[in-house]
Amino acid sequence: MTNHEIKLSRRFFMKGTGAAALIGTTVGTASLAGCAEQSDTSAQEAQNTTAPATEMNMERVNFDAGYNRVNTNSIKFDLIKMQNPGKQLDVGMGIADMDFRTLPEVTAALKERLETENWGYELPPLDYPANIVDWNKRRYNADVPQGNILNSVGVLDGVLSTLNAYGKEGDRVLLITPTYSSFFSTIHQANMVEAESEMIRNADGRYEVDWDDFEAQIASGIKLFILCNPQNPTGNCWTADELRRMGDICNAHGCLVLADEIHCDFVMGDSVYVPYAELGEEYAMNSVSYKSTSKSFNLAAHRTGYLFSHNRDHIDAILKVGHQRLLLNIMGLIASNEALKHGDAYIDRQNAYLTENAKFVEQFCAERIPDIKYKVHEGTYLAWLDINALIERLDAANKAAELTAYNEANNVTYVDFFGVEHIKRYNTGDYMKEWFMDNAKIDINPGENYGKGGAGFMRMNLATNRAMIEKALNNIEEAINTI
Ligand SMILES: Cc1ncc(COP(=O)(O)O)c(C=O)c1O
């Protein structure tokens, strides 16, 4: 089913969207209300003059050219090197960001702002809310209610505010796993606990919801469900039917749907992303959606995202727990705004490039690394590799247990990111991560990080140039040949 087929009555979208919510409620000053009105007008003007990225600009974005991020304080390369002293890292394929230049229009606007040399308080770009609306309409025929958009310092910040608004200490939050690892820590930050409904992997390798379990868990009293669409790390783009089925169960039991759609701009081949809030009024009114330009245009360092709901009550509840985020770092807001105005061609070409990366990995594994199984996924730029055969060949589960026993007996420790010392214990995935680092000189993430159903898999980030992917795969092939 396409996005167009799921369009329903739009009348309800008018509700609660008239007020200048973004500015009025977060700053709460009458003097800014006028700016909100101006915002609409400026946005209209901006849209009239907005042109898609030109061919000339797009030539500067050569996804195939490569981008060296070593010694830039990057988490993907530099933090991993710090954590693995003395080891060689050829390709970082862990954290979900990209080794690509961002859109030239973004860089140009940031340079221009930099030149002003004054950093006093300032409003977000006045056309930003309208550009969010316009992007979602243009790309997905989705109607984001402009008055019900809130900024957030990244997507997780918005998710955390929503958990705080609707849950209390000890409440359970449902995840369908394997799913994004930081959902677990975000739930813990809210003093809540995760409930995991493990998905079922069908014969084609696609993940399906275990509907009986999903329903039973929600019926047991869970009031918050975090949906990830497209799903990190399995790559599922949920179909309208699947989303509706999840939504029907949630709606029947008064469970709020938190729809994290941060990966929505990454759709491989003919797959389709269906925005949850577009399923119809009952789904839109019982959900909050979270998005950002951070994944799409590689702007994660700018810490800028947004959330919205068609139901004004949800926005008010989120504001009430202290989510006041009008004035984010101005550079992030400018970057996001420019990306939304000019980014269409960038996203289209990036998706084409990433789809080819995924096909390359599928073919390479099928022909040369039979111990690793992978099929082109639907959404995100993350490959979910089935490494069960390799784990078996390496006897990794036993080796991990032996290492743990040794480290416990000999007090072998490591210091975590926050400076806290721990005994170095290994599960099978930890062992495999270290094996890939030591033998293939690559960094990839263990499936165990993603909850139930993750063991036996590793997540490989494909948002890099083809030469790096080829290097990583060649390294893996060579490493396996030495077993
Ligand atoms: C599904 C998902 N949600 C949220 C995030 C984090 O987003 P942010 O940095 O905007 O909080 C990520 C990053 O990998 C992600 O994959």
C-alpha cells in the first residue's frame, strides 16, 4: 500500500494547529506571538523561492569519494581507536552516522552565519516549522501539524520527555526487539523498565511482529510503546497493515505510540516508508512522532530534532514536564532548515548509492563469505548480518565464557566512557566484536546490544563509500580464511 492510498479525512488535522504553539508555548511571551505569525508568512515566501539542489551543488557531494574522519574527534573512528589502543582500525562501521559530506547549501548557510560574529539570543529561522511541514508533505504526502511541532535536542530527548510526561517510575515500556540499543538506556533514564516483545524472523530473513505476544504484553497493562520505523537494526520498513495492526492493539488498550521515524529518509530500492501518523485519525491522535535531519544529512553533531503530534494534549503534556526547547543551538537549526529546503536531490542520490552498497554486501557475502548471511534490507543504512555460522566455527560462546572466568579470577578491568572501572566480561557478541577488530580491523556492533533476538547477528553501518565497504569485506574474508 502506498502513502497515497492511506490518505484519509484531513479535517481533524486542523484541530489545535492554529495557535503559534512552537513559539508561544515554549517562550510564553506575548511579544513573540507576532514572530510566529511572521513565521508563516516568511515560510510562504521561502517556499516560493526554494529551489531543489542544483546539479552543480550536487556534484560537490560525491558519495563515492570517501571522507577521512580520523583525528576529527569522531566517535566512529577516534573513540573506537581510543578504546582499542595499539590495534589497527581500517573501517569504523559502528555508530549510525555517515562518512559523507553534508549538503553544500547547509555548509554555505553555516558559513554565512559564522561571518556575522555575533552570537546573542536569536530565534530559530522563521520559516523552519513551515519547512518541516513542507518536507514531509513533499516527500511523504504527510500532513505535519505546524502548530504542534516542538524542537528537541535530538530524537531521544523528545522520546525521554514523552516517557516522563506519560509514565512513572517502574512503568514498563514496550519495545519490539531487536531494536535500537539507546531505547533501553532512555527508558532507564526515565526510571522505567523495558518490556521486550521479540520478533520472529521468517524464512526470507524479514522480521515479523509476534502478534500474540505483542497483544498479550499490551493487554497486561503497558501504556507506552516505542515504535521504530524504519526499524533499526533489522531494516524493516513497516507496512501500513502492520502499523495499523500495532496501532489497533495499542488504541484498544490505551497504550500511547511513540513513533521514532528518524531513519525515514533512508529507503532502499522499491521499499516504502509509511508515516505512522498518516494511518488515520485514531492512530494520529494516539501517537507522537519524532524526526530529525541528523541521520538524513549527517548532521548528528548539531543535536537538533523535532517531534509532533496531531493531538494537542500530547504536546501540552510534554511541555508540562519541562520540555522547553525553542532556542536550540542556532547552527543546528540553520543546518536543519537548509537541509529541508534544498535536500531532495541529495536524499534521492544517497538512497540510490546506499542501495548499491547493500547489494554489493549481499553479493559479496553470498559469493565469498558464506559464514555471513545478509539480504538487502528495506530501510535505514544498517545491515543486519547473520553470523551464526561464524560464531559456531569460532566456538565463540565458549571462548567468551572462558575469557570472562579468567578476567573475574584475575581482576582484569576496563574503564568505561564515564571513567568507571568494571571487570571485563564477555558475551558472545562482545567476543565477536573483538574478533572482528583484531582479525578484520573493522568495528561493528554486537546483536546482543539490541535486545532479545539480537544474539547471532551483528550490525554493520553501510553509510560509507564503496571502497571502504570493499576493504571491510576483503578483511573479513581474509580473517575467516585463517581460521
Ligand atoms: C532509531 C534511532 N532513534 C534515535 C537515534 C538517536 O537520535 P538522536 O541523536 O537525534 O537522539 C538513533 C541513532 O542512531 C536511532 O537509530
